[in-house]
Amino acid sequence: MNATIELAACYRLAPGVAIRPERFGGLVYRYDNRRLYFLHSHQAVEFINCLDGRRSLQEILDEFLASRDMPPSASETLIRAAGQLERMGLLTTGAAVAQGAGYSRG
């Protein structure tokens, strides 16, 4: 489905990255360089916040779609959002604990 992100990999937010829900979707903030990125979907924000670094992207995607009664076609948008964040270095693989002071993922 998507050649740029591995569905079998276990992703999580990179250290120093947080997502804040907003009316339009969410703001993704990098504390190391103070850059803001936008997610224009509440579903994408919820999905990205489910990424825990322990379960595969595919496992989380399947669970996310099923728990919200979303059609399989919705997966393409969610995978695309995860792929864009991964390419920008906002997602990383593994379950390492985020290091940094004074921020949270929610």
C-alpha cells in the first residue's frame, strides 16, 4: 500500500515531539527546533497518538479501524499521515522512552 513506511514496524512519536489536539485536527510540535506541523484530521491525531512503539503499525491500524467502525479504505489516509511524519523525523521506531522535560503526548 505504501512504499515509504513499514507496516510491520513499531512506531512512536520521536523524543521531543508532542501532539496537541485542535479544532481542525492537531498541532505536532518539535521541542528541539520549535517547529509546528499540522494534522488536518482528528482521526489522524487519534491514530498517531495510538502508536506506542511496541505494536506494529498494521496491528494498531487494524485495531483503530475496527474500534471506530471505519471502512478499510480509511487506512490509506492514516498510513499517509504516519508516513509523512516518519519522513520528517517526527515518528521513530521502537519503544524507547522519550527524553525531555516538561512536555506530554496528549
